[in-house]
Amino acid sequence: MKGTYYSLNARQQQMLDQISREGEVRVSTLKETYGVTEMTIRRDLEKLEETGEVKRTFGGVIFVGRDVALQERVSLLTDEKARIGRHAAALIKPGESVFIDGGTTTSQIARYLPHGMNVTVVTNALNVVTELAGKQISVMMTGGTYIEATHSLSGPLAVQSLSGMAFHRAFLGTTGITAEHGFSNSNIYEAEIKQIAIRQATETTIVADRSKFGTKMLISFSPLSGVQRIVTDRQPDEALALACRESGVLLDVAE
């Protein structure tokens, strides 16, 4: 998505890619790397900051990512997300309480839950509630502050609500998965919700298509070992697959 909505020159695009890979870069490093003046680097960083993906700091710049709007993500890898959602929904047993957070893949879990199933679904996501409407399934929503880009609720009220609950299962989306950084996303408030859901659940499943493997965002909400299962559409590369096995994470490929 980088560079799609903002006019960046070649150097600025390369710079954005570098900052997203490394997380934080010093101005002096950028000056040396690109062979331009410090003033030019600072102008470039001003331009990059307009994208919302980076934030300038004293002497450097950090990558903060961008909350890609739900309507932008909904058309990406739709078949794969549907397979993942159907597979994940089949893990849920009657009588269980489950938490499903916001996202285009997690909403597919709600879509594939059978009508009238005896489960309680807790969610902070409006699109999950929409999928469950009319299914005669017990649904509870957290309170919280509305995040328009993701149609989800977060903040102190959501945290307070979730902290008093216990779940048989939690199903969470993620923006990135790496061996070193674990599971990550770009929004610190949503990351906090994910952390609490993991803490309150007996079993946590990450639902993620193959585009998330090898991607690292700013906020790590859990190490690999913090969850029990990943439901995906394709195995990651051998190094990440090995890291998952060593961390005790089941890689479940949806057919």
C-alpha cells in the first residue's frame, strides 16, 4: 500500500521502505545512505510524515504504520480469508464463550458460525456484529472509543470490559508475523485489546493469510509462544515454520 495515496519520489519511497523494515532510523544514517544533505533528508521526512506511516523524532524517524481502512482491505485475498474463517469457525464448540476481534479475516469466522449455535460471542468489532445479526447467537459488545478505519472499539472502556471476562477461545487478526517480533500491528490501542484477550482466553488462535508472514509492524502484541494456533491459507517459509514449531504453535492450513 505504500506510496499508493501519496506522491513520493524514488528516494522517498526507498526511504519509506527502509524505515518500515528497520522500525527506526537516524537522520545521519539516511544522509549517508542516500548521499544528500541533511536539509534534503528533513524535507523528505516531512513528506513521509504526511503519509501517516512515519513519525519524526529528535534526530531520527520511526515507523508507525497506517491503519488501512476496512473497506480497503475487504477485497484483498477474499477466497483465502473465507477458507480461513470457515476453518476457524469449525474449531468452536457448543457452549463455549469466544472473543473475536476486528478485521476482515476475523469477520469471516462470524459469517461461518451456524445459525442458532449455542455459543456466546464477545467482540469489539462492528463488522463481526453485523455478520452475526439474525443468526440467533448470543452476542456481547465491549464499550470503548470507535476507530473509524477498522470499525472497532478500543480504549479504557473496552479494556475494563474485557478484563472481567474469561473465554474458551480468542480469535485475533494480525498485520505481521515474524520469529523475532511475534505478532504485531500498527495501532497501540488495538494491540492492547489483543493482549488482554490472549490473557483472558484458554486458547488463542491467530487468523492470518500468507501476506502477513515476514511482515513486522511497530507494536508487538504477543511473541509466537503467546498463542496456541495460527489458521492460515499457506505454510510460511521454513525458518518461520520452524520458529512456530519450536514455540509450540500449531500451523493449521485451511483447505
